[in-house]
Amino acid sequence: MATAIVDFGPRWPPALRAYDYLTALTYPQFAWEVLRRNRDYLVAVRSYGAIET
């Protein structure tokens, strides 16, 4: 039986130039970019009930 190859989504890791937009952010915007990728933060916020999923 042949193995199926599933290829979807962007290549990982992205090229470093994909992060160039970070240099134009203010401190609060940059902080949000960090927080929204932090799994511990997201779990804590959801457990508090501030975000409906």
C-alpha cells in the first residue's frame, strides 16, 4: 500500500524575513504578539473565562 503524502499550510520554519513586521510594532503591539503565542498565557486566560472558545 502506498503512503499518502499530505502537504498543506506554510513551510516551517518560515524565512526570517517573515518576521520583519515586528520591527515596526509599538511595545504594546509587540507584547501582544508574544502573549498570543504563549500557550501558558492562553490556557490561563481561557480558564479565567475571559475568552469564549
